[in-house]
Amino acid sequence: MRALSLCLPILLLSACAGQPAADSPAVSPERQACNADAASSLIGQPATPANVEAARIKAGAASVRAYGQNDPVTMDYRFDRLNVVKDAGGKIARISCG
């Protein structure tokens, strides 16, 4: 009986996991999807915060990460994220989604 009383709160909380909040806006995946080709005109430009943000807006991405070619990054894939890869000179070398 004691084991059941210890597990009950966990079971109740897990039933709510993954449910969106009632006040969270519904956003369609198409709206959040990233389109790297739309931002390709910025390749070769300095990787300033303004240019990185401009690339994110052009790509329609929800988020952006800018990093150097030899920087470690996580390998998780996010369809709504733009990746801006900088060369050694600080210019945008590659733009991709993921």
C-alpha cells in the first residue's frame, strides 16, 4: 500500500506530461519551419549579431545559433532552428537548418 501511495503522485504528473498549456498559442509547423535558402544571400557577410538575426528572419526560423567551423555543437535536430557557421575571419561561411 505504501508503494502505491508513493507512485500515485508520479503517475498523476506523468499523465499531464506533453500536454500544451491552455493559454499557449497554437503555431503551425509550416510557420516555424526553417528555409536556409532564403537567407543564403548573407553568405560572405560579416557574422555580426544584426546579420545573424537578419538571416534568422529571412529563413523564417524560430531560433538561430551562430558558431565557428571548429566549435563543438550539439547534434540534435530542430526543424525550426537556423545554423549560421562562421569562418576564421568572422564571416558567414554556411547557413543550414537543423
